[in-house]
Amino acid sequence: SRDPVPIKLVNNMARMLSLAILASVASPVASNKMHPTVALMQRSGREVHEHNIRICNAFPFSAALEVYLGKKKVTKDKPMTYKACADFVVPLRINDRLDFIIGDHQAGTFSVTELPKEDNLLLLVIHRHNAESTTAAFDSHIFEETDKPQIAILDTYTGTSNNKFEITAKENSQLLHFGRVVAVEPDTYKVRLVSHNNQTHAQDQIVAHNNHNYVVMRVGIDAKKGPSFPEELVAFPSQDSTHTLHKLKSGGTSTCRGSFLTLAALAAVVMSIV
């Protein structure tokens, strides 16, 4: 058998799940009170600082995602289509709210009750909670401070498939559980979804550099309400990229102090899919 990939487990990811407690998911949004709220709770502070945020849209829907901080559009003139990720530098203070808008509907709100350290990279992923409704959920993580490349492995897929995640560098391969963050050596990695008989269902590639952080997501849904989307694997940044965080004041690298986010009070998303 092939040798395993040299990998160090950094941490398990914290999944932020919404609670469908307010309204029928078949109803259109009628009020800003009807959306999930997730709080970032890490370090207190009232002053405004710029923070590094990586947002991924794993919510399977035909309309694109836009994110607002108050009246300011974080995503600017580039709405995020399904399966897209992007990095932003956002000035945040206590009690700020990041509103997630998909199409004409408010999908959820990320509420800042406490602030992380200024240079931390916050990963925030929105996706479907289950196949029966259009309720949203969030996965989130703050990367640890390390020189090694880190890869967050997320499972936002909802369906019956039991394909597993495999990572390969050169001739070395290893199966990994979803919901993990691992540190790896700089190298080119093939990531794929494999069936029980080792058949490739989906794949992508990461060219990992020191001082950079990456995300791999299994996406898709076998929907019981609304359209279904196929099971796929998405890596960001992928291929041969020395992607940086929009020339951040930290020098463009995403070296971050590790911590997880805690779940705050959540409510229902009341998006309607036609």
C-alpha cells in the first residue's frame, strides 16, 4: 500500500447549524427578524479594525450571494455564485452584522458580539441545512498561526452519497474525515471524492504554499424541495496559485491564530425556491 501523506491535524471545525423555529421555509422573507444569526465570540473590543474574512457560497441556488455590512456591500460589484469563494478585508466592531442575501431573500446574518485578533483569517461558509427545506447553516473557522499550509475540509453536501475524501501528494495518499483542518507540507495535492471501490467521483487540485490557507468543500444536494445539485468537490484557491488576501496589511499571507466560533441564537431562513 502507498504511504500516507504527512499530515498534522490542527483542529476539528465547528459547524454552525440554524434552528428552524420561526416560520415555514416555503414562505418568502417577510421580515429581517426571520433569519439565522451566528455570533463571532473571540476577543472583546469596541474600536474598528480591519479583519480578514474568507466567504464561501456553498448554498445550492441559482441566484448569487451578496454580503452586506450595514448598507455597505462587502461583495461590491461581484456577487458570489454558487461554489465561489472570495477573500475580503472588512472593518468590524462589536455588534456589527454581516447580512447574507441570496437573490431577493435574506438568507442569514453573522452577528459580531466579540472580535478576533486583527490578522486572523475567518472562514465563513453558508450552505443548506437539509434537503427538506431551504434553511441555511454556517460552517466557520479561524485558522491557526503556523508557517505550514493549512487545509480546511468541509462537507456541505446533503444527500445519500457516502463518498469519502482522499488527498494525494506524489504517490502518497490518505483518507481524511470531513470537518477537519490539517497542516501539510508545501506541495501539489490532488483531492478527490472516492467511492467504496476507489472510483473517483469528483476531484480538484491544490498547490499549497507556506503561510497560506486553503478550503476544500464537498457541495451539492439531493433536494426534496427545490432543484437538486450534483455532488462535487471545490478547492480554493486551487491549481497553481500564490493567492493572497487582497494585499492585506499582514503582507498578503493568511497566517492566523487558531480558535473556533461558538454558536449563538439562531432562527429560521424563510427563503422560497421556485
